[in-house]
Amino acid sequence: MTDVVVGLGLTRDASADDVRTAIDEALSAIDCGWTDVVHVATTVRRRDHPAVAALRHDRRLPFSFYEPSDLARVTVPNPSAAVGERAGTTSVAEAAALLAANAEVLLLPKQVGTGVTVALAEQAPRHPSTALR
């Protein structure tokens, strides 16, 4: 089982169905399903988006919302100048997935759907903290 982090970028007009379909297709591309998803991440600019609210309600997964300046610091394989002009960062989906997963490599680079962009990363293993003696 893979612990998958979903990075999500979306337009103002994207519907909940658009988001679900895009994530379904991305997960299918790596032979995973919703049971493998451990986290979803996007920009703070989409925190109150109706499609994000629907996904949070339907899936009850942990979400992270990042400032564009934090996303802009992440090195991604497919930056977009057009996204940079609109979102304040050249990547939302890929950067959010990598940042939330604490990873450097994507399982699936950004996939663009109807008003939605999805990228997938594998959650980095959590190392137990060293016990104090």
C-alpha cells in the first residue's frame, strides 16, 4: 500500500465532480485508489472553494493549505508561467504534493483536467523521534 498525497490546483469554476474525476484518473494512472490517499494539499487561495469543501466533507482526509510564497520555493518538474501570473506561484498541484509529502520526487506529475490539476507524491516515512534519556 502506498501512502499517497494529492496536490490539487483548481480554477474558480471547477466543480466537485471535476475534482473527484481528476483525482480518480490520477490515482488510476498509478494503480492506486482512494484508500491509498492519506493527505490532500492545495493553496490557501482555495481553502473556501466549494469543490474543496465538498471533498473535505466526502473524504474526511487531512488537508494542508499553503501560501503561494511557500509553494514557490518548491522545485517542481513542470512549472507554468501562466499559473504564476494567476496564482502567485508557478506550481500549485506539484508543489503542494511535494511539500505536504515531504518528498522530492512525484509519483505522478501534474495531470490537467477540466478546471483541475492533480499531482501525486508518496508520503515520506515518518521517523520516530529519539527518546530522551
